[in-house]
Amino acid sequence: MTIVIDCTDPTALMSAIRNRITRGHETEWLLDLDGDFCYCGADPRLLNAAVLRPALGEGMIRVSVVQWKAARLTKPIRGAYVVEFLSMLLHFSTWIRRVEITMK
């Protein structure tokens, strides 16, 4: 699954998201050394199953759910990652024009 975030300034939005996480204002996500989003919230199904890998493009950010290590990554688990990430994105709703979820 991939989250496609349509926004006016992808670099600024990504920087704001990272700042929110690194300053401790977002407690359910951490950033790893590669810049991937790692879930660290209360849902035990999501701990260490995947990372969310962002990629900036022209007017958009693509965030892909990427299987981590040997964890089994079912569609419901992928969907739960997407929901958790979208709830964090609500803090940035004024920056975002549209969000699309793809099954690829």
C-alpha cells in the first residue's frame, strides 16, 4: 500500500513532519537512520512489522508500507499502518490538498 500526499511544498511538509516526530510531539512514530517512519505506538501488531518509506516528488510525497525483516505483512496490517499514519497527518491538514491510498 502507498499513501500519496498531494501538497504544495513536499520538502517543507516532510521537514515539518520530521520536526514533529524528533521534538517528541508525535509519540507513535520514530525516524530510523534511513529516514523511514517506524511505528512505536500501542498496537502490538504494528511493532517491527514494517516501515513507512517516504519519497518526494513534484507536488507530492509517496509513503510506501515496506515489510521489515521477516515479519508477515497482511493487508489488514498494511491498512492499520496507513490509518495510524493518516491520523498523524491530520496535524498538517492545511498543507495537504488531497491524500490517496493505492493498493500497490
